[in-house]
Amino acid sequence: MKLKVLFCGLVFAGIAAVTYAAIDPVLMKINNKDIKVSEFEYLYKKNLEQQVNKESIDEYVDRFVNYKLKVAEAERLGYDTLPRIITELDGYKNDMLSPFLTDSELQEQLVNEAYQRKTKDLNVSHIMISRGKTKAEEVKQIAMMDSIRNCILNGENFNDLVMKYSIDQSKLKNKGEYGFIGSGMFPYAFEYAVYNTPVGELSKPFLTDYGVHMVRVNDVRENDGQVEVAHIMRGFPRGNVTDSMKIVIKAQIDSIYGCILNGENFEELAKKFSQDRGSAKNGGKLPLFARGRMVKPFDDIAFSLADGEISEPFETQFGYHIVKKYCHKPLGSLGDCRAEIEQQMKNDERSLMPMESKVKQIMKEQNFQKNENLNDYLINELNTHGRYDSTFVTDVVAKSDFTLFTFDKNQKATLSEMTKMLNTKAKYANNEIAAAEIVGNVDRLAKQKIVKYYADNLFDLNSDYRNLMNEYRDGTLLFEVMNTEVWNKAKSDDKALAQRFNENPTKYRWDAPHFKGIMICAKNDSVLDEAMNYYYTINSSPEDTITTALNKKFGRNIKMVRVVSKQGENEMVDYIAFGGKNVPSTYAGYPVYRTLMGRIISQPEELSDVRGLVSSDYQDALEQQWVEDLHKRYKVKIDKKVLKQLKAKYK
């Protein structure tokens, strides 16, 4: 019953605020509080999306006013000051900041970029050298890779240079030839370089956390989708595998293959004989995989088989295999792949790119201006002080009011705000390097300070965020005040409910007979028999006393369930009372059950037979009277001119 009044949903909907002549006019005042068009229209549009029969502006105005009156009452009663409500709203505020600190356009571009890459597999060769431990070493290593690149461009053999310089251990097996790879298999920086290098050309040197890299793109092909297969493997032992060992293992796999040819079940043979224990327990079945995810011989066989076909035994570096192909699934649409792509993006540097882009936008909007004189100022102060040390940080930096940057109309940051960001134990070769290191922290401080300022003022700066937060806040207060003023009263006022039932005997009538009784459910037959024997000793007591006594004696081993149900509403009742053919295997989660005091009645006999209906009716009456009282307590003033403009827009 609560849902019909809680039309304030919690899902973000980016609806721009309505403006007339570049302003957001006040549509109404409730208890002297301005309600602007943007807030009303935001909720009205959302309400329209949820309705089959569209509600007019006039119809919605009445409901909206009642909604705001209830919120005003919640504020008068102080619900907005309760610590638990404040904590909940603060938590929601923090959760909702993320979308507003994200460049959604860039986010979508990255998703589309990833999908387009998924449509192609690239054949690549790779060389990697160490990155170095310092910035200077890193620059030196990049220069070294650039020299290797020039050697290849001048005709030297790529594979020879791989064997000479690459620290990638796989070179011992592949001489840098990776074969075909797909999107999502390597770190994003590696993938970016590969997919931005034309076929037949070398990439420029690039960095990852693993080292300095260069790739050559040898070929391209369409993504061949994924396959689902099962396999039986007889593996090679670790260490040196001799020819005599291979002969024995080959004989084993051939014997298994013979069993398959003779009609024995592949999956059962896999469970019994496959030494890939991870898949053997599932009949040899492997998860779906794309090209390049398995070693090449396995990959080639799996993709070459027809659906349902079983391969002959073949060798890989791990042993001998037999593969059964179940199906082939082509690459899905962007919608099909979106969840996988977004998960991959969360795990690499792309997770930060939309936020970094948004921060740049915010800095531009806030008219961020950096003080270009900082470096000169620092060198002068360092020279005066003598050198960079902890005293320089505490006596100069921490006390300096030198302006680092300004933003918005009158916001700024001073050098003293950078104090905690500096390493007081750092040693620098000279004052110029020390000054450069300090200057390098400006952008980091700027991002922190401006993002905090933006977040703190987002309610005023962004109508989407403001409407969303108003919706959640008011919805939370509405729930609290409705729970107190209507729902709890309607649920717990037994005297009022009984009076309502007794005074309206014809209102709460049934259109069909109902079964009325108590179901006793138990964990097993012995518990049920014991409970029934106990019941027969106390069955002269009132119904509620019997239930209490049984629950006290048997605890969770039994469950008492009061049932009032007509035919078709309850499978158990249908079977017991109305000749149903389906026998429920459990009831209320218990495997055995029996009926107590069960009988069919034509109409309700007491309040408990229709308590839900009476409670709902009483709830509506309480709410109606409450709303009438709120209209008397709070003044509502609607700007008819603004309302007319709004109605014309939605004709």
C-alpha cells in the first residue's frame, strides 16, 4: 500500500531544468517555500514515463501539492534533523556525485571504441625492455627502444633484435611473435598502441607498468566470435618430456579416442580419464572462449570443428587432447558486450579518464587561472633560505600566502595549502630542481580543491543534481511521516479496525467461499506427530493461546501459518479444501505439514479474516483526513500564469 504514494523514485534521470527567458520561475509556494518549475517538471516527466494513462498537468498539480504538504509536515516534525536521516542523505549525496564528476560522452566513446576493437583481431609481434627505476632512466630506455625501432626500419631482422634485447620471457618460445590477439587480452596502453598501429608498421615506443614496449602489426582479421567446447587431456609430466614418454601418452589418448568411436559417452570419458581436473568434473566442458585465448593448436582445432564434431587426438605443449565442439557464438551487438566492456574499463586506466576529462571541463567552467610566477618565487625563497629542507617547508611554505591559482569569482589557493603534499625529507641536487618538484604539485592540489568546491556547490550549479537530491530527500521524509501518521496507525489500531469492520458488515464481503484454518508445518514426521499429540492436549484453549504454546515448545522445528484463502490463491489450500490435484512438496519452507481447525466459510466472520482489506481502507481514510488538515495548516499559492505556460507546453 505504501508504493502508491511513493512516486519519488531513486533512479537518476538526466532531465534538464525548464527555463523561461534563461530563468527558472517559481511555480508555487507551499508554507512560504518556493517550488520552481524545474523541480515540478522533472517529477511530472518521470511520472508520465511510469503511467499507461497519462496524467494531465492539472491532475498532477493536486497530487504534487499533497506530496509537498506532507514533506512540509515532516519538516515541521523535525524528521529532517534526525541523525539517521542526515547520515542516509549524506551517504546518498556521496553516491550520486560520481555521475556528475564523469564525462559521460567520453565514457560512451571509450565503450564504442572498445567494441569496435572487439570486431578485429590483430596479429602482432612484440619487443620489451625494462622501464628503469627513475624518470631519467625511463627517458633513457625510451630512447634505446627508439634506436631499436630505427634499426628495424633500416632493415635489421625484428626477431633477431627481440632475441638480443627483449626481456619478455615468452621470446624463448615465440621470438616475439604473439600471433592474433583480441581486445581485452592485454593492458589498455598495450591495446591502444596495437590498435592504433597500421598493418605492416611499427608502433612508437610506449610505456606500461611492465616496461617499454614496441609492437609490429602483421595482419588483421574479423573477430570469429567464441566457441564452447569440451576436451579430454592426457598431460605431459613437468620437466623434460622424452619421446618415449610421448609415445606412452599418445597411446593412452588413442585408446580413449577408440572408445569414443565405439560410441562411448564423451563427457563420461572426460570425467574418468581427463587430467585437466578443473574441466573433467564438468565432463571436460570449458567456458566460452575467443580466438587467441588458448594455445594455437588448441585454438585452431576448436574453431575449425563443426558444431557437434569431435576431433582426432592432437598435441599441444601441455599434452594430447581430444576436443568436442558444442557450438559457435558470433560476436554479439554492442548491447550484448557492454557489461563485459564496462567491467574491463573499471579495471584499467580508462576508469579514471572520464573523471579526469570532467575535471578539466569544470576547471575551464570555473575559469581556473594558474599563477605562472610560482617557479621564480620559489627559487628566490629557496636561495634566500639556502636550500630545500624540512625547515623551508615549515617556515616558508607553510606560512606563505602566495597565490597558486584562482577560480570561480573569488576562490583561490595559496602556497601554504600545499604544505602537507610535500616530502620534508626529500633531497634535491639544486634549488631549481626543488622548485620544479614543488610546482609539479599545483595541478594535483587544483584538482582536489576545485572538485571539492564543485561538489559542495553542485546543488546550486546543476539542476539535474538538485532535482535528484530534492527527490531523494523529500521521498525519505515522506516515507518517515507517512509511516508515523498513516501506515503504523492503520496497522496497529486494533480498536479502530474492529469498529470499522463491525460498522460496515456489507462492505467487506467475498465473491467466493474461503478456506479458513491453521497450517502446522514441521521439519520431519516425528516432530509433526509430537506437535499434533501436544495440540490434542491443549485444543480446548483459544486459538492464539494454542499457537503460542506450540511455538514455545517446539521453536523453529515447527511453523504455524494462519490461512484465509479462496480457490486459486494458494496451491496448498486448493489441494486440501478445493480438490486440487497438485500436491505441494513443501509449505512455508517445511517438508511436512497438516491442517488444524480448517473449514470453508462463505463470508468473513471476524476482523482477522479481512484485516488487510480493512487496514487498507482505514489507511485511505486516515490519509484523506490528514491531507485535509494539512491544507488548513499550510498556505498554498500557485502562480497561474506560470502554470498556464507549463500546461501549454504539455498540451
